[in-house]
Amino acid sequence: MSTTVSELKAKGVPFVNNEPSKVTYLNHENTVASWLLTLDHKRIGVMYLISMTFMFLLGGIFAGIIRAELITPKGDMLSSDFYNKTFTAHGVIMVFFVLIPAVPASLGNFIMPLMLGAKDVAFPRLNLMSWYLYVIGAVFTLLAMLLGGVDTGWTFYTPLSSTYSNGNVMVVAAGLFILGFSSILTGLNFIVTIHRMRAPGLTWFRLPLFVWALYATSIIQLLGTPVIAITLSLLGLERVLGVGIFDPRLGGDPILFQHLFWFYSHPAVYIMILPPLGVASELVTTFSRKPIFGYQMIAGSSLAIAIFSFIVWAHHMFTSGISPYAAMFFSLLTFSVAIPSGIKVFTWLGTMWRGSIVNDSPMWFAYGFIGLFTIGGLTGLFLSTLGTDIHLHDTYFVVAHFHYVMVGGAIVGLMGGLHFWWPKMFGRMYNEPLAKLSAFFVFAGFNLTFFPQFLLGYLGMPRRYHEYPAEMQVMNVFSTAGALVLGLGYIMPMIYLTYAAFWGPKASKNPWGATTLDWTATDSPPTPHNFEGQPVVTEEPYHYKSTENKEHALAH
Amino acid sequence: MHTDTKVTGHSGQVQAGGHDVGHGHASDLAHHFENHYQQHEAGNLGMWMFLSTEVLFFGGMFGAYTVYRYKFEKVFEQASNILDPLLGGINTIILLFSSVTMALAVRSAQQGKGKAIVGWMAATIIFGLAFLGVKAFEWKHDFAIHVFPTKDFCWSYAREMHKTHQHPEYKPNAPAKFYEEDAKNPESKQGKLFFFLYFTMTGLHGLHMIIGFGIMAVIMVYAWNGYYTKNYFVPVESVGLYWHFVDLVWIFLYPLLYLLGAHLASH
Ligand SMILES: [Cu+2]
């Protein structure tokens, strides 16, 4: 059995790998074309990571502008129109180009085939195509921003987006339509890969939980995304033909747009959060040195969340004028999502309990993730309660809630996963103290930014305005200050991880002593075809021996 | 331990001689698959997954249709009556025949008969073109009676033409008095919604057929050159599934759009 970096260091064992350089997926070809035309899931994962980081920086700049405007109660920095365009740009970029593909397209692409013992995903060409669709979708969207932007918010509600907005809406809609197919193809590819490309002996209940999470995510991508595609198409046709499919003046129904929009966009939240939940399961068991508690419950809860996600969408519409009976129904169903979510949190705690916890930096991110996800999840219950939702709807409470889930969840989960798998992806270690500092900044900065927004929302500060009553300034200043700390926590890893990828000390094959195929059967970084032969699996995924075996392991 | 090469269990024993990279592979087996069975099953499942996406893609429109059909029941029946169920019926039969020929193309692929694939697919395309021909004929009439949902859409004119069994030539606008009538009648907007859905749904369906023609054309070239073997014919099978799906969409569209309400009663 393996041990961790810190334990090895304590024993004076060098954790760096001093063997001469081997042929890896990174160095076997070096031309630009060999990257842009690659069919290798690992390279495609890295390309996704780079393009998403670029979009994340852009979206982050827009977030910074929003927070700067909100330092003062008066709308003195931006016009209300420009402010609308800024938060729309922030929302569209972050939701569609960062959060949704965040973990599946980057880490999922890179790690999942390794976990399965496969040489690649089932359809490598489709995989590359989905990256290009992502880039084309991004180009369209950024073009619309350059042409003067869109002021509808990321939700594109009609008739604002159909009757009262400029034509840039069409450009963004086209971009998102194209992007949607990128997401669909990734989901399709993953489902087929998980069904058909597993190594001999790798039965469903021997799959690492990250794979289960990606499987559940892929189902949503496959079944949810086409609905937003057709909805945006109908919106476009409405604008082009002048038919009022969502326009009440012409017999149409704007509520129908909201139904169709949220039929995708609620499940989309789970496209963002399920993969980081899977990452958290990997981190918690690895760094607790203990088999995960309730493996089948966690796997099942991922599927349950995917299924529930399709039948709760109207909780976004309690104040939109839907039938009160429908509202009660959707409220009840929304509450039930708390069950599989709670299962996850409790199984992680159960795993840590009496584990031999190793506090390496990925685990720090996992702690942050669990805390933020729990707060985000629990505040969701306030919003799924019909009575309180009427008070809280469209306030900063909602903003805080979904940032806790989508950023505290998806982004912190992504960061944890990146710190965990970075040695695998690039074969080099990063600076551990800096990583811990970043984890701390992210957690502290995040809470400082968004916790005051719960209070502001409860006091009634509406979202999407560039001004607010003077008595709300203190909390807003806290929030902006938090955003600076949070920004620092994001920028740091971009620097030290990039540095580490090129110049960090070389990592061994399995620096964390993990037990899944991605660590035990491949080199760091992997060879172009991942494995020397076909790995065979004979055990459950997390066969960590309990504490007493550790001395024995070190003695090897 | 991590520097140890001896690993067990989930840690992945390496199966000796199972597979040597790049060598001993048949040319019709992609490098990342272990065998033809795995490759075939992956391609097949991939197509089924794609079709499930398609179901939801059309599903959004069927959802919108259901909402407005429920809200504007009477007008939707009147609008449906304007369409010709006989032409729609003929088209249904044509498409069913095209599915038969497509099934035979897949059968030929399973038997490894490349040239037969080409023949059956050509037949499929001919049936498909016949369908689109009938559709074009219908659409021409639809344009002439101004039910295409743009600015010159005219509900009362279309109703009038239908009642009196007229087949006018297309003119840019219907006579002015019909537009005045439309302006007074809120039902004209509801009729316009029906025809919006009709043209979008049948248009999207037609687009899928045309995409199918393109894929079939490529496959026919490969098939003619003997590219497909008994071991490798996933593309043929996949386009077959796709075609049956497109056919099936029509099986739903036909009753929803053409057979709504009692054609006999509301004339
Ligand atoms: Cu929701």
C-alpha cells in the first residue's frame, strides 16, 4: 500500500521521481497542430482547461466590475444599461462557458478513461469536435459582447429578450445553441465510454465514485440540453418571423418560455454540481485513508439527483403566476432533493470519522467544498418553501444561494480536483503551502463575499440593480472586500499550478497513495495510450487498509 | 508502495499479451477498442444516446404544441382542417416504405453485401425525395393561401379558401378585407401559432431528412468501395436507426397536425 507525500517526506523518503524522462502524452508530439488536431482525451482535457480558464478570467473581470459598482449605494460608476450588460456577460460566461463544462470537460475528459482502464473515450473525434464547438460558441458569445452586449440576464426571459432587446440576443443564442451541442456530445461520449470501455473486472459497483457522478451528469447533459437548444431556436424564430410563440400580445405565453428554460437550466445546476460531488468523494476517501462509507448510497444518490433534477424546475417560477397546486407539488419535490444531497454530506462525514486524515491541500479544498455546499444546499430549502420564497425571490438571497452552490460547489470542487490530479496530469508537484493558502483565501473570501448577500437579500435588496438604499452599504462593502480576497485565491493557483506544470519537482506515479486505476496503473504524466497493457480489476475501488497497516506499508 | 511495480487488485494488474499497441489490429478496428464487438456496441449505443437527445429536442416543440393545443382547442382544429390529410397520409405511407428499404440496407450490411447497401439506400433516398416533393406541393398551396406565419399571414383568407375549395395562385398579399377581418378576430393569432408550429415541426423534420440524405450519400460511396465488412458496419446501422427515428417523428406529427378534430364535422 502506498502512503502520502507528507508521510514519505516525514520518513525521509524522496517523493520525487528521479527516473529519466519517458515518452508521455505531453512530450511525444510537440507541434501546435499535434494539439489542435489531437484525438487524445488527455490533451483535449487540457485544452478545455485552458479555454475555460480564459473564460473564467473574463467572467471574473465582469464580476469585479459589478462589485466595484456596488461599493456605493448610488449607481455612479456604470449606467444602469451598462450594468445590465455587465451582469449578463458575467452570468452567461460563467454559467455556460465555465461552470457547466468545468469539471466534466476538463478533469472528466482527462481522468475518467484512466479510471476505467481505457485507452480513450469511445468517440475521440466527437470529443475533439465538442471542444471546437465550445470555442465557436465562445466566439459567438464574445462577439455579441463586443457588438454592444446583451441586457437580458443569463435567463433570457421573454418578452424582454424577444421584444425589448437588441439583435445581439440572436448572436448569443446562436453561440449557446452551438455550445449546447458541445455539451451534448461530451455527455453522449461519456455515457458510451462508461458503458462500453471499462477494463475487465471493473463492474458497475467497482467504479470510482467520480465516474458515477460523471455518468449521472452525462444523463442530464444528454436529456436536458436539447430542450434549451430548441427553446433558443423558438426564441430566434419568434424574433425573425414576428410570431408570438412567447408573446402574449400575439397569443403566446411567456410562462412557457420560463418552463422550457428551467426544464434545462435547473438540471444544468446539477451538471455543475454533480461532478464536483464526485471529486469530493474521491478526495475524502483518499485523504481519510479509509474505504468510503456508503459507496452504493453515494452512487445511487448521484443518479437520484439526476432524476430529481428533471422534476423540480418550476421552483424558479413560484412568483411567475403558475397554479398554486403546481407550486405546492414542485415545492415538495424540491425538498426531496435534499435527501440525496444530505446522503452525500453524511457519507463523507462517515468516511472521515475514525479515518487517518491527511491534511494535504486537496483535502483543504474538500473541506471548503463540503462547508459551502452544505450552506448552499440548506439555503435552497428557504427558497423552495412557498411562503419564504415570495419574500426572497429575486433578491440577493437567491444570488448568494446559487453562488454558494455553483461557485462554492463547482469551482471549489474543481480546484480540489485540480490540486489532486495535477501531479497525474503534468507529472509535477506544486508548492503545497501556497496551495493551502489559496484554499484558505478562497474559503474565507467566498464567505466574506456571499454571506452578507444572504442578509442583504433577506432585508429585501433586489438583484440586478446598480443602486441600492444607503443603509445597505456596509454589507455591500464587506462583499466587495471579500471578492478581492476571493480573486486572490483564484489567481494564486493559476500562477503556482502553471509554474508547477513546467518546473515543479517531478511527481511519482501515485503521490497520494490512492487506489484507483488512474493512480496505480498509469505513469505521471500518462503515456500516450495510458496503459502499458490492459489493466484488470479484482477489487472494490477504495480498498484502503485501516490505520494499523500503515507501518507495514511504509516498511515496503 | 508507489515506487513498487507490483500492484494488485484495483491497482491494476497488467494482463500480459492481451493487446499490443498498434499491431495485430484489423484495419477496421480503431486503436482504442479491444475488439470488433466492443467497437460495434459502442457505436450502436452512441446512436441510441443521440436519438434520446433528439427525442428531447423535438420534445420541446411537442411540449409547446401541447400547451397551445390545450389553450386554443377550437382554432387548432380549424387550422388542422386546412391541411390535407390525404396528402399527409400518402406521405406517411411513402416514409414507411423508405423505412423498409432502409432496414433492407442494414440487412445487406450485416451480410457484408456492399453493393446491395448502395441499392437499398438509393431506394430510401428516392422515397425520401418523393416525401419532400409532396411536402413541397403542400407548402406551395400553404403559401398561396397565406398561412405561412409571417407578416402576410391571413387567417380569414385561408379559412375562406379552404371552405370554398379554392387553390389560388400565390400573390404577395391576400385581399385587404381579409386582413381587416383578421384584425378584429383574436383567433387569427391563435391560427398563426398553429401554423408556426406546423412549419417549424415539419421544417425541422424535413431538415433531418435532408441531413439523412447527406449521411447516406457518404455511406454509399464507402459501401460501393467495399469499406464495410461483416465485422464493421456501425455507420450503416446508425444511419438506419436515425432514419427510423425520423420516420417515427412523422408518425407523431401526422395525427397531431393533420388529423386534429373531426374533419367531417367542422367543414
Ligand atoms: Cu432550480
